[in-house]
Amino acid sequence: MLVHVAVNVRLLRRVAPSTVDSVGRVAVLLPVRDEAHRLEPCLRALLAQRGCEILVLDDGSTDGTAALVRAVGGAHVRLITGAPLPPGWLGKPHACAQLAAAAGAAEVLVFLDADVVLAPDAVASAVATLGGFDLLTPYPRIVADGFGQRLVQPLLQWSWLAFLPLRAMERSPRPSLAAAGGQFLVVRRAAYEAAGGHAAVRASVLEDVELARAVKRAGGRIALADGSAVATCRMYGSWRELMDGYTKSLWASFGSRLAASAVILMLLLLFVLPPLAVLLWPVSPAAALAGAAGYAAGVGGRALAARATGGRAFPDALGHPLSVLLFACLVARSYRRRRTVTWKGRPVA
């Protein structure tokens, strides 16, 4: 797995700051619901982008989000009031579908989350990186504060660098071989509409991944890229927020309890068992040495992934076994609460 991470890091596409003058007709689409506490940096960064229309949909906020959008964005941002949530839809897919419908003649749609802050010309750089693909996820640099967040949050980038063959994903038409991130997602309108848009993923908790799969089913090509040079994202402000966010969606990542159990068991065997084997030194030096080598390989892969995606490599990577244990606990919590979990006042499952 360490070798696989190293190969993926070498092959990883990167969104570099660009001075491209024209990127065609581009619309940046930002769904918001009760985001007044963190929205302003995102909005001000959007106002620095060139050559794109900015649409914000207020999805029933009660905290003054709409007023903040008007005050900061002014005439440069088109504010849309979201329609009531229809039966069979989750909130974010519905908001994104409304934004896409309102984007008019835009040829490229850029979906963004309110916790993402873009560098100047980040949108132009991402659209230029889209190239011959139909959907691109430029993963932002994750900003993580606090012990728990620093252990868990970097697993996001590490996981797809460790387990997903990037070039095979780009070439293969198989929908199962797909990944995406809705924080910052660039898609050609033609491919979006051919895939059925967000209506095709209306009930999906992981609507970003399902949209990427729908694009593949429709014959489109997808790609991942490191966007850490042009975007940052502070997903959660506390450990409590992180637990609630992961509880909302982790259960949907595996397909079934059996699959989740198999993946967690594999992760524990690969990354938690080796450092425990070091304790066997008095009884079996050979087992202890093998365990130390396994632990070093796990730390090495985690550090490589962090350096490749703008994260903190050390000392955080040394805690990788603890990261895996915490992740296992979060998966178990997500499955226990999946039938009752809510997000921003709405049921998720």
C-alpha cells in the first residue's frame, strides 16, 4: 500500500494557479443553509474570481445567511431563495439541482461548499485543469485543528491515494471505480445533464460520489486532482461537529454492514496490529521487527499523502494507528444512528 500511495502521488494531477484569460461560460453554484457563522470568507474569495457568474441558493436559513449574502455579495452575486423540499429528495441535491437550473447558459458548473475558501483565479485554474474530462474534483487543503481533527481529517485524502488507482479510474468506464468531493466539484453541463443531474442522485447522502458514477454511466470521464494550491477547507470547527458530520454519511460509504465490517477489519489488521506486534519483542523478536516495519510503512504512506495534498506530515502521521481506531469508532457510531440522524434540522435516512 505504501508503494501504491507513492505511485498515486507521482501520477496525481494538480490544480496550479493559472492566469488563463478565458474559461468560457462558467457558473459557480453555492448552496447554503444556516452558514452565516462561516460564509463570509468563502463569499469574499468568490468575488475575486474572474469570468464566472456566482449563484447562491439560500435553503431555508434562519440565522441571517441571506442578509449576509446580500451585504457581502451585492450586485455581484445572484441570490436565489430555495423552494420547499419535495418528497424523496435530500436537502443538498435539491439545492444543487435548483442552482444548476438557474445557471442559464453556463457551459461549466462549479459546485462549492460554504466552508471552502478559494485563491484568486482558482475557478479559472480548475476549469483549465478539467481538460478532456467531464467531471473533476480538485480536493482542497483540509484545515484541521485540535488533536482529534488532526488524526481523522487527513484520512480523507489518504484513503483515495491508498486505495484508488487514479489512472485506472480515469480510463475505466466502471461506475464502481469512482470518487468525488462535493466541496469543490467542476462538471461540464452537457455531461451533467446527460447523467440526469442531481435529480439522478436526489436521495443520496453521498451525492457527490453518486453524481460521478452517474456521469460515468452516461459515458463521461472523471478525474481527481490536488487542489491544495488554490483552495482550503475547514470542514468542522470542533470534534463534536466532526463526529456529527461523519455520523451523517459514513454509513453510506460502504454499501452494507458486512462490507463496512470487512473494510474496518482489514484496516485494523494492516495499521493497528503491526505496532502492537512490537510489544512481542521479548517473546518473538522476528514478529516485533515485522510489526515495526509494518508500522513504518503505514506512517510512510500517511506522510506521503499529507505532503502531496498540502497537509501536515509530522508528527501527525505517527499517530496513524490511532487514526484508524478513531475511524472505526466513527463508522460504528454512524451505523448505530443511521435511522435517526439529522443534519441541519432534516432527516438524512
